[in-house]
Amino acid sequence: MTDRPLPSLFELTPLNPAYREDPQVLLDDLRTRCPAHRDASSGSLLLSRYEDVRGVVNDREMWRDPLLAEEGATLQRGLIAGVDRSLPRTSTTSILMLDDPDHARIRQPLSQALYARVARCRAQVEHIIDATLDGLPKDEPFDLMDRFCVPIPIDVIASLLGVDPDRLGEFRTWSEGIIQSLNPFRTPQQTTAMEVASVALNDYFTETLAARRLEPRDDLITDMVTLQAEGAVLSEAELRINLSALLVAGNLTTTDLIGNGVRLLLKHPAELAKLRADPKTVNSVVEEVLRFEPPVEITGRIASRYMDVGGCPMKPGQAMSVLLRAANRDPEAYPDADRFDVSRKHKSHVSFGGGAHICIGAPLARLEAQVALVRLFERFPDLRLADPDAAPIWRMLPFFRGLERLDVIGT
């Protein structure tokens, strides 16, 4: 036994240097000592065991909207600070934070259109990645995050949406600004950038939705206005806010998936050799990256009924913070869980959540990462870290895990 206090949720972020350096030390300790831990600082139950986490994210009766959380759920309630409650909820948040029936009503046509696009967009993705690779230097150090991992997801979603090439620069700027909505500790300057980007994107989608009704194109925005015209019950505000959410939900996390994957493969040459020997194994490689170094570290749920979770009694309105990263390294679920092994026998990870709220962009993120990793190591067969002994520079964004920089040399 130990009297050492259990870590709070806020200590399980990159703002804590110990966590930033090695999250698993704290997460493994928490899972071992108290896998279902009531955390007073966040007002939520922290869940770190795979069985509990998977059960919660797959429970379709759980609530997601922070408006339904009890007053003591400070983390969840903080997400709705400043929200105008006189407005329809669907005009102030995306499907990420909605519950049924609105969640299903909006998600169904959006997923129908998005998945159809993803199913036939491989050539687009390959073209964007090849063009990005063409611009990378050889035989000199460069930041792979800035030059490769960041632009690819933005350019891919811009292509799917049908953004005109002459507006791509603006779109990239807005995309970077809107990502600050995920940062609860953003600076005043970052808040300003976020607000400017939000207004600009709202104006862009208003203008573009109207234009596609007059002159349809082969793009996702046209798909959405077509579904709306055919009877999908979607307001203009709902279209705008959920198209913007595709940028927030997909860009940062896919950037980090690619960056984390490259770093892991360069740090584990035997695993990289397996990919080089058989590029068809890339699907397994991406799944192991998602398990081992997931871009999203937590998600939230709210109890919708009296229930028992991880041995803890819960009542309606009580919040749960679900530690996805901890679940993915649970030795009860994964033998030798702290070993990066791209040949690992498949077992579903929880990096995309689950249930009704499973990540809507998961198929696109997987496709981008698969193509990016194969193409990068084909183009740069001797890619290496510029300084193999340098400590990684992790982004200081709570509840996400991604690199600020990844300096490499390619030949």
C-alpha cells in the first residue's frame, strides 16, 4: 500500500512535465491502484481499465451533451461556459456533443455523404500526398510536422469539400485557428485567432452552400445540400457547424496520427523493416500506432441512469472521463502492452471511441495515414531522425498527444 495521492485528471495532461515525458508511468499507476477513480478536481469518474472503457464508450444509452451533466461535473460544465441557452442546442454545437434524436438525425446524412466520398477518394489522397512529398528537401534537416503531417489532412478535407485552389491558403489559416477551440488553456491571442477563424469559416460555408445550390459540383458540400433538398432534416446552422467540426475533429488528430507513426517507426527500426518488406501490412501498422500512441487521450460520457461502472455506483448526470490511452495499454487486454509491435494480433483498440459516437472521420484518418506512411518511406528509404537522442517536443494541448516538431533528414 502507498499513501501517495492518485493523480487528478489535470495532472494527466502535457502541462504536467512528468506526464508529458512519459504518460504511461502515471496511467499504469492509476490503473493498478484505482482503475475507477472519483476525481474531485474534474468532478468525474476516471476510468483506465480496458474492459470498463470499452463498455462505457460502446454504451449507446450514455449521454454526451455537457448540458446534462450535474453541476459538480466541473470539466464537463466548463465546456458549455458562455453558451447561449436560448438558442437551439444544434446551432451551438456539433454532433460531437449531441445526443439522440438530434445526434442521429444530423449524423446519418453527414456520415452517408462522407463515407461515400472516402470510399472513392484514394486517388485524391495519393495525389495530395505525392505533391507534398515533391516539396520536401533531401539531404538536409526539415520539420516533418510542418512540411508533411500538418498540411496533408487540411488539404485532403479541403479537396473533399471542394475548396477552390485560390482559397486554399485562407482555408489553411482558418483550419489552424479553429483548432484552438480544443485548447481549454489557450492564450488571449489564440482565442482571438479562433474567433476570427470561426467567423470566417461560418461566412465561407454560408456563401458556399448557397453557391452549390445554384451550381452543383462533385464535392461533399454539394452532397450535403443535395441530401437536404431530398428531405434530410438539416438546418443551415447545423450544416455549417458540422462541416466546420470536420476540420476540428479530423485535422489535428490525423496530423498527430501520421507524426506519431513516423516517429515510432524511426525509433523501432525492426518494425519499420516489416513495413518496408511488405507495404501491404500498413493497415496493421496504423492500428498499432493508434493503440500505442493515440492522438486523442480521453473522451467523456455522462451517466443517463442509475448504474454501476467499474464497481462504482453512478446516478444520472454524473460524469465519466474515459482514459483511452490507459485502456490501450492495459496488460489484461494486450500481452506485453508497452511494446510497439506492428505484427500484434488484432484486438480492437478504443482510440476512435465507440458506440453511437465512434469517430465519424475514422475511415478517412486511416486512409490518409496508410497512404502517407507507405509513400513517405518509399520516397525517403533512408529517412532518419535529425538527432536520434533529442527528447521529443510534444504539443502542449491537454487530452491530445502529438508532436510540435519532428526534425528528420531524408535521402
